[in-house]
Amino acid sequence: MARPLSGTRPTGSAALKMLREEHCMSAMELAYHAGINLSTLSYLESGRSKIGNMRLDTAAHLAQALGMSMNDFLSYLGYGTDDEEGPDD
């Protein structure tokens, strides 16, 4: 699994919210375009659900709705793809 990358930009839930806002989308709009429940997006953005535990299909739908590749989306959220350990390890 991926490990968060260090840096000055927010990662995880804060980065997801920032990314949505950079695309000038409300939470409702992003949830609609991604085909996910608004409550799912709300839980991810608030940190009640960990970004690292997000389902792959949810991540793929969010990336597509934001016009990003999965790799770019996960990198933006602070998750590299070459480590085998997870963020909590």
C-alpha cells in the first residue's frame, strides 16, 4: 500500500477538499459527477473516513470527475504508489 509523501501542501482529507475547491466544485457537484454519495465525500473530506482506506472504485470515480489520472489524484492526496507499506505502518 502507499505511504503519504512529505511536503508542505496538505495531504489526505484536507487535500481532497482543496482539490475540489480548486476545481470550483461544491461537494454536491463532485459527488454527483463522481457517482458517489454526498455523505461518502463528506466523510472523506472531514477525516471521519481515512483517505488511505478509500475504496479503489471511489478513488477512480473521484479522479475521473476531477479530470485526473488515478496516479495524479493519489499523488495529490499525498500517497505515492511505489511503497508497499500503508500510511499507518
